[in-house]
Amino acid sequence: MGRLWEAVLFIACLVIRLYYSLAMKEAWLKQPNGPWVERFWPNPELERDGGARPMAVDLGRHLLLHEPPLLKSRRQLTLSQARELWRNRVKAGWKRVEPQW
């Protein structure tokens, strides 16, 4: 019975990981006490060698209430690079926010 539960738990973990990887379309961070927002999103148009999952990180801010946002830059990163940038931003006080544009 122990091996059966191990197999069930293993499959459940795989399903949860697959769900989150498919559901994770984009994520947003906002600069503390500042106007800048970063959008992290998978970008299949940026295919890279070696099979690394391509990500894009847009940096932007709102200018006026009914104006389109100012997009300052876009970086092309691998998934692991984007995760490292996310961790560094959170350590620096950036907060997760809802989509901003």
C-alpha cells in the first residue's frame, strides 16, 4: 500500500506542476515607492538554442490616467534568468501586482 501512495503522490505533484506551468502566462512586479512595473511573460517568438524556455521582461510605467503606458525596455531571458531577476526584485522590496496594462 505504501508504494501505491507514493505513486499517487508523485502523479499528483506532476499534475500540479503541469497546471501551474500552463496557467502561468505572465506575472507583474511593482517597484516600491516608484513608478516602474515589470511584466514577466513567456515569449515563444524568442526561441533560443538549447531548448531553454524563452521569457521576456518588459519595464514600463503609467504616465497619465487615460494614456497608454510608457514601455521603457524589453529584455530577453531564459526562464532561469527570469526567475533569478524575480527573486532579486522581491528581495529589493518589489511587490507582485495585478496586470497593469
